[in-house]
Amino acid sequence: MIMYVAATIAVIVAIVIALARAILGPSLYDRVLAGNAVGTKTILLLGLMGFLTGRPEFLDIALLYALMNFIATIAILKFFGYRTMSPQMRDISSRLRNGHNDGGADG
């Protein structure tokens, strides 16, 4: 039991270090990586808490949080990479601004 408490304390310390990296990170990608690390450590913490309390429901919550963490990280990186969630929309809007059309019914 002492080892699980020590593991929980170690995960909390790792979360604090990752939060410091998220605040002090020199670039956007360092901050996103630190945010992903905080999410991963939170998943570990949920698993440990579920084991310590004897409640397997925490593992279901941890799996759901892992999926949300992954999707959010990909979405944030895509948004900051393209400045929009859809790169095709950016191409279409730039073509419309430049007067090009795709040869549709009215052109």
C-alpha cells in the first residue's frame, strides 16, 4: 500500500513539473506537449486512484479521458498548423478572394 501512495505522489509531482513546463515553455509546441503530458499523468492518476479505492469505474473514466486527450492534442496541433480546422476551406476562400472559380453552374 505504501508503494501505491508513493506512486501517486510521484505522479502528482510529475503533473506539477509538466504544468511548470506548460507555463514557461518557450514555444507553442512545448506548451502543447506539456498539456498532453499533464493529460497522460492524469490518466495514470485516475488508474492509481481506482486501484487504491477498489473502484474499477475509474479505469473507464481514464480510458475516456485518454481518448479525449488524444483528440484534443491532434485538434490543437492541426489548428495551430493551418490556423483553421479545415485546410480545404482555406484553399477555397483564397481562390474566391482571387477571383477564381471551379467552373460551376454560374461560371
